[in-house]
Amino acid sequence: MKFIDEYQDNKLAKGLAWQIAQRSTKTIRLMEFCGGHTHAILRHGIRQLVPETVGLRSGPGCPVCVTATADLDKAIALAHLPGVILTTFGDMIRVPGSYSSLQQAKAEGADVRIVYSTIDALEIARANPEKSVIFIGIGFETTAPTTAASILQAQHDRLENFHVLSLSKLTPPVMKALLDSGEVKLEGIVCPGHVSVIIGSHPYEFIPRDYGVACVISGFEPLDILLCIDKLVQQIEKGEPKIEIAYHRGVKPEGNRKARQLMEDVFEIGEANWRGIGIVPQSGFKMRGKYEQFDADKAFSVPVKPSREPEGCRCGDVIRGAATPLECKLFRKVCTPERPVGPCMVSSEGACAAYYQFGTPENSQSS
Amino acid sequence: MFRLSYRLTWAKIRDAMCLAVPVKIVSIDGDQAETEIAGVKRRVSIVLTPEAKIGDYVLLHTGYAISVLDQAEAEETLKLLEEIASLSEIH
Ligand code: SF4
């Protein structure tokens, strides 16, 4: 398939791996901030292709995983309200909340439906005018514009029964939060390609400038990731950290103006609650007052008990990059994709699921 | 080295919400477009990429085209990779 097959070529990959090995002298640690990258790195065995000097760690990049348990509990409570149809991306449904899950709510009679797109959620609202349709708006800057577009569409079509529980999050502020905490030392960041399609490269500029950490925006095919690692190693070896794009076919420095405009119209920036990290200032998309009628937080109020995390699950540490899934005692023994204990094993983009599916002793060792 | 037998299917695309895949635009009707990938047709919204034209490849994410892929840049990157590969063969 065009734009996919070319970027999986073995000969070109070997060439890049050779170049990285030539350049790399310092022992470094890189972090990827996108579940798509975590998945691709494990799937294609990228760890085995790069020299031992280059360590790869997964960060908070899986949208389902970073959703705070308290927010999931609220979604589950909303699903139980009479007259509500709760719509969600598929991965959310199996994530254990404090006391239940969306799947369990569905089994208990709540109307919970999986959608692939906000367009499907709008369609359900149109077809069920007597019901209230709530969409769980999780995701990063890649997905937030599609949520914004659905709210504008609902307003245009006067779909008064459509509501969004806005849980979308911003990436650069959580990078800042992790760097400020100093818990995991990093030399470079594999910046998320599809987030950057929307926001461009400018929002990352403070990272090399204020933290001296190299930043390269990467695509998702194996060659894209190797090219990104090569550029990161080059910056670090030279001691010249900056923000570079290694995904030129998709990302422009200014991002997608139209998408940003829609997001700015619909959302304002506020704090957000991240699993394993807590409240991060300026990291959440909140709906502006003028779209209040579509805001599930304003339209409905549900009592939610204090949240609690699954016992023994180290998802929080995994999300911060403070631990790899292999350091969790439950990994593979108790916690599996069939019987997941935490969200990092549920979502196909979660680090635990990726390690479970593709990890072999050589390519999944801690780094 | 890579698991090249791996092919994207719609089931996989639906699975991973932060995934975006390149699809080709075959026709446009207002802010909707008919797209194709590996013989599979799908209607997508182009509200986020009003500049998209017939014949363009766009990145499709949860039902929306989020970016028009730059063909010239894609070829440029591949050329660079070819050069690195031939360099590595000399050594
Ligand atoms: S392996 Fe399971 S229990 Fe352990 S951190 Fe991952 S999701 Fe949580």
C-alpha cells in the first residue's frame, strides 16, 4: 500500500541501523509519547536493531491508559442514567474502573455503544431524538479536532441531545510535567507524529531550549522510527538539541491550521487529571461556555465515589516511564489481554499489551 | 526482519484510535469524500482538510482526514534512505 510498504523496506532499515550504530557513542535514553510508537517499536523489533547504547522507554502516550480512573468512573455513572446512550471508542469498554467497567454496565442493562468515529455518535443522536447521547471524548491533539468538529456539527444540525464528556488532553504540557519531575532522565524525545500533524513543531520548542532535550517528530512505519532515532542520536552526540521533523510527508511546522482553528473555537485549555501523574496544569481541553449545552459535565450531574486503583497494578509507573511492564509482578502471570488488571493491558496502544504481544526476552528488556 | 506479513485491515484500524492511515481520495461531495485503501472504499469527512483534492492521499483518523500527505516530501525521504543504504553497503 502506498505510503506504507515503502517505509517497511528491509534494506533501507539495515542502512539506517548501520548509520545509528556508527554515530552512537554515548549511552542515552529516549522516550516515545505515543501509543502508536510503543506498538510499532515492539512489533517491528526496533530495540534489536539499535545499538545497546540507545535505550527506549514508553511514556504517557496511550489515550485510554492516561484517562484517570475518576473520569472513567464518571463515564460509567453516566451510562447508568435513564434515557442515556453512552458512546465510546472501543478500547475504553474493557478498562476496569474503581467498582465496575463500561462492559459491566452494559451487561447490567446500560446502553453503551462502541463507535469508530464521532460521526457515528452523531448518527446515533440523530436516530434517537428521545434519548441523550453522550460521547466519551478521550484522545490527544490528533483526536480533539474530530471531537470539536462533532460539537460544531451538532450545533449546526440543532442536535440538542448530543453531549461530549470532554477528556481530551495536550501532549507538550505532560512532557513538561515529566521533565520537571526528573523521575526519569531523558536525552531525547520521539515526538508523536499524528499529534504533530495537528499542532506542528512549534509547541515543542521549549523542550530543547529549556531542558536541553533533543526532539524529533516521527512517523509510524519502522523506517520512520529508525530515521527519528538516527536524528536524535545525531543531535545528542553533537550536543545540539533542537526540534526536528522526520515525518515531512505528514507534518508541517505550522501543523493543520483548520483543525487548530476548530479546536480553539470549541475548547479552552485547563487542567486535566492523568492516571499515574495526577493533575497537570494546562493539559486538558475543556468545552467553552458557548457550547455548554453539549457539555456532558454541565448537562448531567452524577455522584461519584472516591476512585481506587486496581491492586498491584503498576500502570501509573508504566505511564510515567518509571517502570517497564516487565517490572510489574502481575504482568503475564495474572494480567493478560484476556483478563486485564489495568488499562495498559487493555488498550492495543498500551505498553503492557504491546510487551505482552510482541515482547521477547531480547527486545523487551528494561532500558 | 520485519513482520511484513502484517497488513492493515479495517478491524485493526478500528482497534487503535490513535492510528492514522493513508487513503486515496476518489471523489468529493461537499465536506465528505469517498476514499480507498487496498481496494476498500470508505466515506470520510474532510472538514479538517478543506484543501484535499481528488487523487490526494490523506491521513485518515477516526473517520476524518487530518492531513494531506506530501508526495514530494515522501519521495525525498525515500531518496535519503536509499543513499544511507548504499553507503552502508560500501562499508
Ligand atoms: S501488567 Fe497489568 S497489572 Fe501490571 S502494570 Fe500492566 S496493566 Fe497493570
